[in-house]
Amino acid sequence: MYNANGDKLVRKFLPVQLYDIHGMELWFEELSAQGLILDSFGIRSAVFRVGEPEFGVRYRLEPMTYWDRSLDYEKNEAYAQEGWEYVDFISRYYYIYRCRDRSVPDLHTDPVTQSLVFDRMFKRRLPVFLLAVPFYVRDHLCAPVNIAQNGSQFLLNTLYSLVLNPWLAIISLLLIPWGIAVTAAYLWRTWKIWQLRCQLKRGIPLDEGRRYPRSLVRSALSWCFPAACFLLTFLLVFFHSVPPFTYHQMLKPETSLPAPLFSLYDMELKEGYESPLNNDYERSPSPFSVNYSITQGYGWKGGWRGNLDVQEAMLELNLYDTLSPAFAKAMFERYNTRCDWNNWQSLNYPGVDEMYANASLNGQPPSKSLILHARVGSQYIYTCFTGVKDPWPHIMRLLDGMVQAESNS
């Protein structure tokens, strides 16, 4: 990077907070002694011109006269006559002045005038501060109490999310400590600015030996981490249905499904049905579960879509082979909290830990309807069937296969 005169320029990030007046002045002076002469100031960084080391150069930060960053030409002219060169400004807070002559008297801004800078800083932070305090208290300070009172529900929801949307759930969990850390740091800095403002208002100068460092790594994590999370979320939303997140294929009569899954083709319904309205098979592996999904729907021959006499066969089957029984338990309990328990029955089956079913007959000719969800160790199954065939022989083979897989694991 070079300027219009061909001088090499170097950008360096500010190592101290904007309210550390003496820290910034000292930083500029130390770099001047290393041959880096301040050229301009940017967003939390400064641009330096590479040249010969300049020892004894002094830098001073003076409170801005105007809020809109306009230059105070009268002040600049008066300071120039005294030997102080105007360099640039820092945000809406300071003018930067430089003096190379050690015999020139120093600039002595009284503490009350300096407090105007802290007034501006505090007013700019105040709206966010007022919003952050209740947010921080509600979501972070009260979180341990809420988790203690509803710990089981919090754990259930977390495990459920890790099975259904593992990557999004992980990102959400990582954002929790980030939010706590960023909010706490913002509140602390706002409070520190208020303290320094009050000190200057009382006419007490700032401690020149006290530094308020600013970590580049910490600052990068504060903004780059959530930006990366939102980018990953965006990508996952749009690409969750492609490998390696999801393997998708259209079911055919000859399609071989992994045991113990079954489809409407296995129930020999294909002879009496039109072309499938939807006929999908998906397999979604993740660190916490392998999810299998079958969705099929057919219309009867002899009718047409839209005719009220047309019956349909439908199968929705979702099998979750999870990492641990705790995940399967969370899936089962989460579905229980969403169920209307009218007409539901608790069923017992050898090797099955928990199972509920809702069965009914509808229409003419009678069509069987069955909704079932069950848990076998670390596996959870949810299935919904509508049709004229009896689904129970296939359901029992499915449950037997789950029991056998659990005993072999």
C-alpha cells in the first residue's frame, strides 16, 4: 500500500480502547521512534508512513469541537502557530496533533473539557446499554435459575434439536456463550466510560500510567464468529438437502431399503394404484443420529383427483437411529408433548421400551388409519399410514428389526 507520493504505508490495529487517551498517544510516539509516522486514522486502526525513525515526537489528542467531524480551523491555526501540526481525527471524539519540537509547550486540555469526549461516548452507547441490561439479566443471569427449574425440558429440547437439525443446534449452542461474553464486555466498558467521565467532571485527570488494552483476537472473535455462524446457517438452510447432509432418491418397486424399513411397495399396493404423487426416500447422517425418511402417497384407480370418492394410500415413516438412548428418549417425549391424547393407546411389545398408537377406520370402503411412535433403546420410530391393507404385520417386522439391531449394538 502506497500513498500519492509513492511512500509505503502500513496499517496497524489499535492496541488500546478509544477511551484510553494516553495509551493512544504513547502508541503513536513509540511507532514514530520505530520509523512509522502516523498518516491517517481509520476504523479501530491507523495508517502509518514508513520512514526514518523520529525520536521525541509528541502526539496529543484533543476533544472534537463539532459532532459532525468538521474541522475546527481556528483551533488548528492557533495550534499550528504554537508548533502543533494537525494530523487527522478519530471517529467523533478526537483531533490528533503532532509536534516534533521538544521546546514547544505541551497542550494542556483541562479534565472537564476532556469529559465532553466521554459524554459523547456514553450517549452513543446508552441506547444499546439500556437494551442490553434487561436482555443480559433475562437471558443470562436468570438462565441458571430457569435451567434449574426446567432443566429436564431444556435438555429435552436440546437433544431433540441435535437429532433433527444438528448443525443448526450446535451453532445455536455456541452462540450462547458468545452472547454472554460480548454482552458482559459491552456493559463493563460502558460502565468504565461512565466512571472515567465522572472522574473528569470532578476535575481529576486520568491516570497516565493506567492502560486499557484492546485484543485484536478478542475483537475478531466478537464479530467474525457470529458472522461465520450466520454464513454457515445460510449455507445449511440452502444446502441441507444435498450430500453429505442428505441422500435422496425416488422409490421404485425394485428399490432395496435398509432393514427394517418398508414401503407401500412392500405391502403390494402397486397393482391397484396410479402413479405416485410423492415417492421419496431420504437418509440424513449426522454426528448424533442417522435419520431415515420415507414419504409415499397414491390415488386409487377408477377415480380422478378432486373427486370426493377417491381414496388414497399414504405412508410416512421416520426412523432415527441415534447415538444414545437419551436422544431417542428426547424424540419420544417431545412428540408426547405435542400429541392430542384422545384415542391414543399405550401398547406393549417385546423389546420395545415405549409405544403409543392411534388407529381408526374411515370412509367407504373402509380405510385404515394408523399413527404410531415407539422407542427401542437408542432408536425412535414415527409412522403414519392410511390405506386398505393391514399395516400391523409390517409394523411388527419393523419393531422386531429395531429390537434385533439394538441387541446387536
